[in-house]
Amino acid sequence: MKDRSKFILMLAVFLAFYLMPFASGRVEGAAAEAVAMASEYAREHVLFCLIPAFFIAGAVGAFISSGAVLRYLGAGANRVVAYGVASVSGAILAVCSCTVLPLFAGIYKRGAGIGPATTFLYSGPAINVMAIILTAAVLGPTLGIARAVGAVVFSVVIGLAMSAIFRRSEEKRAAEALAAPDDAPHRRRPWQDGLYFLTMVALLVFVNWGDTGGGGLGRWLHEHRFWVGGGFLLLLVVILWRWFRRDELKEWGAETWGFAKQILPLLFAGVLVAGFLLGRPGHEGLIPSGWIEGAVGGNSLLANFFAALAGAFMYFATLTEVPILQGLIGAGMGGGPALALLLAGPALSLPNMLVIRSVLGTKKTVVYVGLVVVLSTLAGWLFGLAYPNP
């Protein structure tokens, strides 16, 4: 960061603290909400979501060759393969908008093209099978199907659009990646590496298995998720003990720490700001929730845009967007804005944007966020014309 930018940032922070009327009850409540949201985030998302994701991202950086990433996700890879792998990988993980960030940063660092990388970035939290099932069960099958179709289509469209918009810079980046030496040589048999990564992904998925309110296997996995996750953790320990050297473990740890120190401070800063401005579900932040409820009624383009924009800046923990929307619909939210929020909200948040900017830069982040908001607005508006009442 340049000195001028640092000065402007320090001045903005100083003025915010100097001019903020902290004696006001709303400001005091908003400050309490910021701390409460950060505490809730730390308790519910860091240990079981982010830390496993950091270790997976570190493993990608340490043990996946850039040649393999370029072959399947690089700018020169077959588009059907690249976008298919990116969208399916993200959907299988079914993580929230913050947990997907270390994984996105890992594959992008190893040479994935911006198109497949952003497809993966969107698909992880958006194509969440459990969330889509819960949406259909609570908000109706029409909205659930629209969310599923919209998320799948958006993941590919956004990736293709990012690739086309930044084609020149991506060509230069791809050429540099091809010229660089492959610094992650293969050390084990393919099936051993595959089992190593599969075990970490399974640990991440099962320990965070949500409760969709149904029965059967889904309910059993939710109730026994820590036992299932513990089994995969034990298997991971055995794999590390049998197949990895000490220097490899140190390299893995260094890569993991690199992602953690880049991402965690930005995430917590974003969570504090989001909590201060918007509050937690059912609690007031600095911005009155009534303003949001009053702006998302009907099916105008403005209402859909506001729903998509508000959803993009709010932080939704996995599955919490459904009960939030249930309350908003009860307060008069239209079907179109409901879908717009479902397509933009889980995939984006203010903390998420801050981290994406640290990976992609300001320009690419603005374009990515803009694509998500605009596409969500249009999809919501069209849906609202056909189904005004969800």
C-alpha cells in the first residue's frame, strides 16, 4: 500500500472514531453487535470451517504441481473440463463464502485461470445442496428449483465473463506460469495423494454437515458429524505418519500459515464492520432492518437490485439465509427480491470481498462483485414476473 493510501485510510479511521456519536443508543447497540458477530464467527466458523480449509489450501500450494492445475484449470485448458471441474468441486465442498476463500486462493496461486477460479469461488457457497434442499422445504419448491438452476448457471457465466473481460492479463499470467519451474514435484503415488486430499475434504464436509430439518441419512450425519469427522481426522494422522517426511510437513505448515495470515485479519475486520452496520439476524445494527424490509417489497428492478446488493454485503452463515428470508417474506418481500438475495447473499459478504481483493486486486474484485449483483438482480426480476409470490 502506498503512503498516500495509508494516510487516507488512517484519516478515515480517525474521523470515524472522532465523529461517531458513541453516546447514541443505536451506535452502542451496533458496536455490541459487531463484537457479538465476531465472537459468533470465531466460535462457529474458525475451528471447523476455516482451519481445515487453510490446511487444504496449504496442501494445494505445497503438493499440487502447477502443471496439474494448468492442465485442468489453466487458461489453456479445455473449457468444458475446466469449468466442469471448478463448478463440481465447489458444489461438493458446500462451504460458506468465507471458508471457500483459502481454497480459491490456493488454486489461483498455483495457476488456475481467473475464469475457472471464480467459477469455483461462486459455486462453493452458492451450489450448496443442503441449503437448496432447505430452501425448497421452507420457502417452497419453486424458489428452491430457481435457486439451484440460477446458481449452477451463474457459476459458469460469471467465470466465462471474468475470463473474457480480463483475457489480456490472463494470457500474460498464463505465459508466466508456463515459464515458471514446477516447484511441487510428485513425491507419492497418485492414489496416495488422492486419499490424502480426499480425507481432508471429507473432514471439512462432514464436520460441518448442517441440519436441513429432514430425516434419514442427512439427519444421522448431522447428529454424528463430529464422530464421522473424528474418523477422517484419525485417518489423516495415519497418512501423515506413514507417507510424509518431516520437511514436507514443514512446507505444508508454512503454506498453511501463509494463507492464514493473509486471510484471517481481513475476515475478522470485515465481520466487525458487517456486524456494526447490519447486525446479526434478529438484531439491529447501525442500519435499521426496517429500511431493508421496506426496500425489497414488490418486483421492481430497484427492489431486486437492493436485495442483491444488501445480500452481497451481509454475512450469512451456512443455511441461515433461509430463516432470514422466511422472516423477510413474512414482512412483505417479493418473490423476485427473495431469489436475488439467495443468489447473491451466500456467495458474497463484506469479509469475503476484502479477501478476494487481496488475491485478485481491486479491479477484478469490483467486476466479480458487479457480475454477481447484476445477474442476481436480473434473475430475481424475471423470476418475480413469473412468480410474484414465493
